[in-house]
Amino acid sequence: MFLTFAGLSNAVAQQQSSGTAPVGSAPGVSKDGVAPGATAGADPATGGGDAAAIAAGDALFKNNCAQCHAVNDVVVGPALKDITKRRPISWLIPWIKNSSKVVASGDEYAVKLFNQYQKQQMPSFQLSDAEITSIISYISAESGKGSTADQGGVTAGNVNATDGKDAAADDTAGAGQYVNVLLIVLVVVLIVLVVTLVIIANIMKDVLRGRKDLDGRDVELMEQRFDYSKIYKSNIVRGLAVTVFTLAILYESVQAAMGVGLTQGYQPTQPIAFSHKLHAGTNQINCSYCHTSVYKSKSANIPSANICMNCHSQIKTESPEIRKIYRAIEKKQPIQWVRIHNLPDLAYFNHSQHTQVGGIECQTCHGPIQNMEVVYQYSALTMGWCINCHRETPLNTKGNGYYNNLVKLHDKANSAAPFTVSSNGGTECSKCHY
Ligand code: HEC
Ligand code: HEC
Ligand code: HEC
Ligand code: HEC
Ligand code: HEC
Ligand code: HEC
């Protein structure tokens, strides 16, 4: 009985709604599912050295450079503080675009630096001159601030941002646990109450037995034994027991049936012991450094062995796990990673729509990947999961011209309700089903 209650409270906390979707639509929505405004934000800051350029540089730096560089600390590459005092812009631009070309050209400074950093190659970047200038204005602005405490603040801020997400995700689980604890406390209190009552009854009987002035009826009443067999012979109790038992079984089977085909928690062993914790966590390599298409296209690609070689041509070359990468390249065969997330073909899911346009963090859907030694499927990936989020999440319309008119129309019609994905038609069947 108690277990059933605990189960039910869990189910309530998880809110695994898989109900039918109401069809809400706004006029003028594109039906083709192409990421609207997918290019928004890719606009390079056109120089200027002002606050906008610094902000753009900040974002570009975090996305492209932060896994190897900090302004005030040596990470994989040198600290970039006061870089403009060391090197002129005319040197920095070709260097960032293709550093190995500068090294190969025999540039004295470059060769010395390259050797100093154990001949570790900095990757090439397809950034425009304006984008590079904005990165440099950002670095200069940060150099001005100076103190290492400041720098620590930047990285710590990053970590906290993801932690905050985890905490938010944990919140719902926390609510479920809270209800469970409450139930356990209630049961304990009940048991204590019953025991206390039994003790009190016994004490009173002992007191009564000591009295001489009781007549026969009183004694009979006092010595009366409770007939337990009456309880389970009673039809009402039997009926109740059968009902509760049937309901519990029914509930469990419905839960089990809902789980058919679900692969939440799936965690296969991979052919190479690649750790996201080590790469994305400890070494802070950006997700899109390896999953290069995640902000640009429908699917997030799995990196080819070449991307591993950017670093592992130098790092841990003797490790047996890294040797597996070399062997794959020699044999010209791709590494056979085991796929973890896989929606059925009938559903359409687009990464860039969610990461670039929607601005949703990877961790919202994939969990704390940066803490996983081996990746597992964090979310249920059911239709209910997709739709719940579409009902609750307001559209990320800031700075996205595509949405301007829609927002105006929505505000005119219904200014109180937030403009969610579903008010934009995100729960229409055809958006997700071909
Ligand atoms: C995968 C690691 C990695 C990434 C990512 C990376 N760098 Fe580097 N960077 C290095 C290394 C290592 C060096 C040292 C030179 C060498 O070994 O080639 C370096 C050197 C530099 C230098 C010269 C520093 C000096 O003291 O003269 C600059 C400037 C620089 N990087 C800027 C950038 C910028 C800007 C980005 C982002 C667009 C970036 N780097 C991304 C690894 C990286
Ligand atoms: C150094 C490269 C690298 C970085 C950085 C990296 N990944 Fe990966 N990722 C891989 C490789 C290789 C695989 C395939 C092997 C595996 O599943 O562990 C993978 C697999 C995954 C998968 C499972 C794909 C499937 O099969 O369904 C997810 C999800 C994922 N990564 C998300 C992330 C996120 C989020 C980040 C950033 C926090 C990130 N990755 C950073 C290389 C990387
Ligand atoms: C941006 C640099 C970078 C890239 C790209 C990269 N790694 Fe690494 N990798 C590292 C660093 C740094 C370590 C930690 C080395 C250490 O512990 O000293 C590491 C460690 C490892 C280890 C553990 C080796 C051991 O024996 O301890 C494995 C396995 C590994 N990487 C696999 C991969 C694979 C597979 C890829 C490509 C999908 C990849 N790495 C891409 C930087 C990188
Ligand atoms: C809104 C939820 C959501 C967000 C945000 C999200 N993903 Fe995914 N991811 C999915 C789903 C769903 C799949 C399964 C797609 C399929 O099977 O077609 C998936 C699959 C993947 C895969 C396996 C390859 C593929 O495309 O099927 C990788 C790798 C991956 N995601 C990485 C990332 C990274 C890195 C980020 C952040 C930049 C990210 N994801 C953000 C939901 C999400
Ligand atoms: C964490 C929240 C979240 C989850 C989970 C999620 N989505 Fe979304 N989805 C969004 C947001 C936010 C947008 C709107 C992005 C934009 O256009 O600004 C969106 C947009 C879409 C669109 C485009 C809708 C339109 O109006 O054009 C499709 C299609 C879509 N999602 C499919 C899916 C599928 C399929 C799944 C489940 C596998 C899923 N989503 C899971 C948040 C989510
Ligand atoms: C936000 C995206 C989204 C919307 C909107 C959506 N679905 Fe789904 N639907 C999915 C996903 C993802 C799956 C696969 C779930 C799984 O594998 O458990 C699915 C699965 C299904 C299935 C089960 C197919 C099977 O073989 O298991 C049916 C039926 C279905 N959807 C019908 C609908 C109908 C009808 C609507 C409109 C009222 C609708 N869907 C709207 C994402 C969506």
C-alpha cells in the first residue's frame, strides 16, 4: 500500500504526460521546418573596437579559443594578456587563420613559440578579419582588467552556468524525493502512535487487574481478546484488499507498458575509452570543437579521427587507447562508435533549431555530459518529453528579425500568456512527423 503511494507520488513528480497535443497555431508560420533565422547571431561584429565588438569577441573567444587559452593563465596555449603589445595585428590575423602556415614560413617568433609549446599545433580558424579583430579587442579589454581573480571569475562563471542547469534539472527530482520523505515520516509517526497506544492499554489493564471492586461483566470486558480472524473473514476488508491489489498491478503494468521501446539510461561500451569528463569537463574543450555541425545542421556529427589527431598527434601518443585511433587511420576505417540517441524515423528533430535558434544548452537535453566518463541517454526522448518542453518554453525571439511580426501579433491577441514554442505551432503533428 505504502509502496503504491510512493510510486504514485513519484509519477506525479515526474509528470510524464504523454497526452494528445492541442493544435495551436499562429498565422504566417513556415511549415517546412527549416530553421528560421538560423543565421542570426553569426553576423560578425564589424570592427569598431566598441562594446559591441568586445561582446562579440567574448562570445567568439569562448566558442573557439577558451578550451586552450585564457587571458591571464597558461592553459594548453600561452596566456594572451597584452598580446597586441607582443605582436602586431598584421601578424595575429594570419596566425589565427592558419598558425602552421606562419610556422612553416619560418617566422622566427612563431617557430620559437611553437617549439616552446612542444610543437603542439593550434588549429586553423575560418574567421573573418573583423571577427578576429573583435576577439583581439575582447582580449585587450580583459588585459586591462588585469587581476587573476578576475580571470578566475570568468572560468568559474562558465562552470557555474552549467551547474545551475543541472541544479534546475534536479529540482523536479528533488520534489519527488521530498514527497517520499514526507510519507516515510508519516508512517514512522503512525507506528510510534500505535506502539504507544498498545503500551498505554496494557498499563491500564494492569491497573484495573489490581482493583477488587470489578464485577463479572467488567472483568469479561477487560480480558476480552480481539478476534483477528473476524477481520480477514469480513467481506468489506476482503473486497478492499482485492481492489488495492488489482489497482497496484494495473498501475505497474501501465508503467511497464509506457516503458516499452524506451532506452533512457542506455550506456553502451564504446570501442575507445573516450571520456567526455576528461575532454569536455577537465579540459573544457567546447562541444562544437568535436560536434562541429551541432549549431549549423540537423544532426550533431560524431567527430572523425582527424579531429582527435589535432591533439593526439602530440598528447599521450603511447597510450594503448590512443593507439587505437592511429590504427583506425592507418587502416582507413572509421572508429565504430556505438550510437546512443536514436529517434524513430517517423520523427523529425533538428539540432540547429534548438541550439542556435532556440538557444537551448546541450545539457538541458543530454544531461551533465561534461561529468560523464561514458555517455548515457539522459532524457526519455518520448513524444511527451518533446511536447512538454514546447508547451513550457518561451521562444527565444531576441535579436531574431524573423519573429518580430509574430511577437506583435501574439501580443495583440493574447498579451498575458508567454509566447511559447507551442503558441508558434510547435505542437502541430506535422512539425515533428513527416
Ligand atoms: C587546440 C588548442 C588551441 C586553440 C583552440 C587555440 N589556440 Fe592559440 N595557441 C595554441 C598553442 C598550443 C599555441 C602556442 C603556439 C603553438 O604551439 O603553435 C597558441 C598560440 C596562440 C597565440 C600566440 C601567443 C603568443 O604568446 O604569442 C595567439 C595570439 C593565439 N594562440 C590566439 C588564439 C585565438 C584567438 C584562438 C581562438 C580563435 C586560439 N588561439 C585557439 C593552442 C590553441
Ligand atoms: C574531444 C571531442 C569531443 C568533445 C569536446 C565532446 N564530444 Fe561528445 N562525443 C565525442 C565522441 C568521440 C562521441 C562518440 C563516443 C561516445 O559516445 O562517447 C561523442 C558522443 C556524444 C553524444 C552521444 C551521441 C550518440 O551516440 O547518441 C552526445 C550526446 C555528446 N557527445 C554530447 C556532447 C556534449 C554536450 C559535449 C560538450 C559538453 C561534447 N559532446 C563534447 C567527442 C566529443
Ligand atoms: C583539443 C585537444 C583534444 C582533442 C581534440 C582530443 N583529445 Fe583526447 N585528450 C586530450 C587531453 C588533454 C587528454 C588528457 C591527457 C592526459 O591525461 O595527460 C586526452 C586524453 C585522452 C584519452 C585518455 C588516454 C589515456 O590513456 O589516459 C583518450 C582515450 C582520448 N583522449 C581519446 C580521444 C579521442 C578518441 C578523440 C577524438 C574523438 C580525442 N581524444 C580528441 C585532448 C584532446
Ligand atoms: C532539445 C534537445 C536537444 C538539445 C538542446 C541538444 N540535443 Fe543532441 N540530441 C537530441 C536528440 C533528440 C537526439 C537524437 C536525434 C536523432 O536520433 O535523430 C540527439 C542526438 C545527438 C547526438 C548524436 C548524433 C545525432 O545528431 O543524432 C549528438 C552527438 C548530440 N546530440 C550532441 C549535442 C550537442 C553537442 C548539443 C549542444 C550543442 C546538443 N546535442 C543539444 C536532443 C538535443
Ligand atoms: C528543452 C526544451 C525542448 C525539447 C526537449 C524539445 N524542443 Fe523542440 N523546440 C524547443 C524550442 C525552444 C524551439 C523553438 C526554437 C525557435 O524557433 O526559436 C523548438 C522548436 C522545434 C521545432 C520547430 C517548430 C517550429 O515552429 O518550426 C521542431 C520541429 C521541434 N522543436 C521538434 C522537437 C522534437 C521532435 C523534440 C523531441 C525529440 C523536441 N523538439 C524537443 C524546445 C525543445
Ligand atoms: C514536438 C514534436 C512532436 C509533435 C508535435 C508530435 N509528435 Fe508524435 N512523436 C514525436 C516523437 C519524438 C515520437 C517518437 C517517440 C518514441 O520513440 O517514443 C513520436 C511518436 C508518435 C507516435 C508513435 C509511433 C510509434 O510507432 O510508436 C504517434 C502515433 C504519433 N507520434 C502521433 C502524433 C500525432 C497524431 C501528433 C499531433 C497531435 C503528434 N504525434 C505530434 C514527436 C512529436
